[in-house]
Amino acid sequence: MTLISHVRDAHRGGEVTRMAEVAREITAVLGPHTQVEEEGLFPALAGDFPCLRAAAEPLPGASSIRVHASGILVGSA
């Protein structure tokens, strides 16, 4: 069973604490993948995709780039 199916099951059962636990597990799994994209893929593709141009460098005062579901690039401290 995949992690997302665990979230669905917990949601159906109204198990908020379990949903949060599984969300943390998902974050742990996706963390390294996201870091590779932010530090390697996005800067490499910035020339070909204007929407990623801002990913070439963190915003002033930010230690990394974060991409939200909306596609907006923002810095994180």
C-alpha cells in the first residue's frame, strides 16, 4: 500500500492524527527529491523555461528556493 493510500484511509476514518503522521512520512520521502530539483534541475532548466528563471538563485535573504503548487517560486529562510 502506498503512503497516499494511507492518508486516504485515515481521512475516510476521520483520523486527523494519522493523516498528519503519514504527511510527515511523505515529506521525509520527498525531501531529498525536492532538494535535487531545487538545487540541480531548476537552475539547469531556467534558460529554457522562463517560469523557472528565478530558481537559478535564491531570493535575497533566503537559503533555498521552494516551489508551491501554484507554480510561484519563493525563497525560504
